[in-house]
Amino acid sequence: MDRENGAASLKQRIRAGKVTREDVTRRLAELAFGKANDCVRLALEDDPNLGRLDLSLLSEVKRNDKGTVEIRLIDRLKALEQLAQVAGDDGGEMQQFLSALRGEEP
């Protein structure tokens, strides 16, 4: 199944209220491990083709009158935490990993 058919199928399941655990896990993994290239392209290009950009990681965009652009992305650590919960991790190794990413003491 290609990406477009998969996205259409997911939209149908969402409308029908039949989102599966696999759908949630897949989406969280995409958010946790996705690339922000298209978000950067949005900020740098003069006339980006919005229909072709994957902006799912984008949380906020600000542009001031001087042309400065600020981009905020989703919190990947939160996405990883939720992914671990959905995947059924008991919290041990994953929590240690996430704490290390935050710079917290074990």
C-alpha cells in the first residue's frame, strides 16, 4: 500500500471512529523520528509548494516585520514517551533513555 492510499484509509477509519492501536503507534513513530526538512523549506523558500510539504512536525511559525522567522517543532521527547506507552514498554529502559535525552540524573 502506498503512502497516499494509506493516508486515505486512515482518514476513513478516523471518520468511522475505528482508529487502531497500530495507527496510533505508526503516527507517533512518524512524529518521533520524522525529518524536519520540509519545515525548514517552508521558512527558507520564497514560494514553497505547500501541497507537497510534510509539515506534520510543525507546531508554530512566526515571522516578524524584519523578516526573521521562528519555527517551533513538536516535542519529540513527548512523542517518544507516548510511543513507549502505546508500545507497552514497562517503563524501565525506555524511561532511562528518555531521562538521558533530557539530561536528567538516573
